[in-house]
Amino acid sequence: MTLLTTWTGLIVTSAYTFKAEQKYQGFRQQETDYYHITRALLDFPNRDPDLLREQVDEYIRQVENIRRFAWGIETGSPPSIL
């Protein structure tokens, strides 16, 4: 019985460890995507006010998509108590 309990503990610990790594990689990717589109907006703003407004609106849509994807990563995995 002790061997079964130990084996189960090792499997559960490994599963949570891999999930945490995937979650971390997902968050890092979202951070990179956000940084990239923010730099693009700041480095190459449009001179025409109407086109700049469209550029900012597109930026806001992209940020919202990044946030939703990050929320999916966060809520799509079980909480880790380890």
C-alpha cells in the first residue's frame, strides 16, 4: 500500500509540475506578444490622425485577444497547490 501511495504521489506531482511549466510558457508568450504590438505602435505611429485612430483601435483589439488567450491559459488548468 505504501508503494502505491508513493507512486501515486510521484505521478500527481509530475503532472502538476508539467502543467505549471506549460502555464508559465503560455504567460511568457502572451507577455512577448503584448510587448511586440506595443513597441510597434510606439515605434511606428501613423501621422494621419484618422489612420492613427484606426491603428490604436486595432491595437486595443489585439490586446483584448491576448488577454482572452491568457485568461484561457489561466482558467484552463487546474490550480497548483504544490
